[in-house]
Amino acid sequence: MKKRLGPVERLFPMPCALVVGGTLEYADTLAVAWINIVSSTPPTVAMGLRESRNTLDLIRRSGTFTVNIPPASLAAEVDFCGTTPGAKRDKFRATGLTLVPGALTATPLIEQCPFNLECKVTDEVEVGSYRVVIGEIVEAHADTEVLRDEGGDIVEMAALDPLVYIAGAREYWRLGGKVADAYSIGKTIENAE
Amino acid sequence: MKKRLGPVERLFPMPCALVVGGTLEYADTLAVAWINIVSSTPPTVAMGLRESRNTLDLIRRSGTFTVNIPPASLAAEVDFCGTTPGAKRDKFRATGLTLVPGALTATPLIEQCPFNLECKVTDEVEVGSYRVVIGEIVEAHADTEVLRDEGGDIVEMAALDPLVYIAGAREYWRLGGKVADAYSIGKTIENAE
């Protein structure tokens, strides 16, 4: 039986990215679960940020940001970055997370996150007291240890072990195992017809 | 060591929702991994759809859509809905998925998905050959079997077992287990300072 819950802002599961704004000289970061890809031509991400965020100010100033995918082992560091106002604290000093230069923008990457995107802001949409920041992905980076083949670009989930955010319950989870191959398992229905 | 991958449209993990457009009389659905919450005031989702999608036409006609979170056990049905052009096939008949009325919009919910959102379109943003559809969540529904407490609104992940999409590798995964409590584990860093 279905029960009505009212208009709750939930969807399962969510990623849990560390978004960085600023430069190597002065950067800030916050944990963003409300982020995803929205286009492949051009490759583009969209994320919802509260208007009051210090990192949003930095993103507007440079027009760039990076998206850094932390492993589940960094749950405490990510939680700290998501719950601490960045204008008041140096989150990098507190957590031990370190920054390394990107390739195509002035905004740095988080070294301890094995997958990183460099983005340039292309649009900002007002939604109530939030801003949807839309950014074109200009470069992606991965630690060679999480790549399936050294020459390829496929990230192996068992190696990346990305942190997952669960809304409502307010929990961090990790991924379990592979269920099926996409663009393939559906053929069992196609063929059964 | 970090390796540059070029501007790939990836982020880990992604949900794997079935988005429905239309009415009980004529509906279509497609699998959407590029979707997430972007605001809580008002509760809002954003998703990236290819301009050519039949479901996008239906969404534009009514100004409404539903987001339905399938369990991992429906991987084949979801894959079929994501890879079959809906203008040519009745995906509901082919998969056995059934529709039930929503509460506040004319667009139905997928009965076999234990969590559902009813949304009203508030904006559409052009991003290359994609459209970012932004919709306010006007109601959420959950099967009572996936709720932590019958009187509450917290969805239990072990019961929901949501399907997860892995970009690049093109795989479906499921969630593993809880890593930590959010808004809590970060205090270990706060207190260590």
C-alpha cells in the first residue's frame, strides 16, 4: 500500500561530491549530494546550492568549480565539509585534504578524491532560495588505481568505492555489487515478447 | 597518479529512475540516471533529457511528470524502458509494469516502484542537444513496507534496495551497507582540532 509523504525533497540514491570553488591560493569546499550530469553534448553537470554558501561566491567569482568524488573511507571528512561554514574555517587544514592543480581551469582538485571533474559555469537558474549552477565539464581526472585498464577511461566501482548519500535517513552508504549490464539485460524482455 | 580522461559526462554513483509522462489513458516512461534534487524550498528536481524523447513531449503537453524509484530486482524492466523508443512500443505491456493514479497530478505512478514523486514543471533550460527539465515536487509516495516506521516518512534503504546506475562501465549496481550517520561523523574531526 502506498502512503502519501507530502512534498519531500528526496530521491535515492544520491552521490556525495566535494565541490571546490576558488584557486590554489584560496579555495573552499562543500559536500554536495544534489548534483548530477544533465547533458552529454556538451558534457554538463547541474547542482543545487543554497544561495548563502561561501563556495557559491567563489564559483561566481571565477566562473569555475571542480567536482571531486570521495571514497567511502572519507565519510568523516566529507561530513565535516558539509556541515561547517567555510567562510569561518579552513576545511582543508582541519581535514587534511589537500589540493592539486587542475589542467584547464584555475580551480584545484582534491588529491584524496580518485575522480575529479573540472567545470566552467554556463548558466545559473534561480529555484526558490536555491541556485541551480550548470557547468560544462572541460576535463575529467582519475587516479590510475581506479581505472579498469591503464589505457582506458572506465572507472572500476569496486576500486573507487564512492560515498553515497541517503536523504531522509541522513546516512552515508557505500555501493554493494553489480546487478547487471546496462544496454543488455533489457534484451531478455525484448526477446520474451 | 591522476590521469586526464578528457571531458567525459560521468559522476558516481547515479540513481536510475523511471520517469513517467502522460496520463492513465496514454503514458510513456524512460529510465533516467541524470536526475537529482536541486532545492528544498520549494522541493524541486532537475533532470537532463534528450530533446528527441517521446516522454519529453508528453511532459511538455501536461506540464507534469512522475519520478519512480525501482528496486534492483527490476533491472531488466528498467533497462528495457531505457533502451526502447516509447513512441513505437507499449513499454508497460512489454514489461508488466502497471500504473496507478497519483494524488495531485494527472500523471500516474509506477505501482512496482516503492518510492514515487509527483512533479509540476517550473522551468526548462536548453543545454546543447539536451533539455534540463526542472520540476517542483508536489507530492511523494512510499510503499508502507519500505518505511522505517509506519507513522514516519523515512525510507529504509535495505528495504527499498534502489537500482543504481554506473556511467562509463554501463552497469547496474545495488547499495551495500551504511558507512556512517551524516551530520554526526564529521564531529570526530571538529573535536580532534
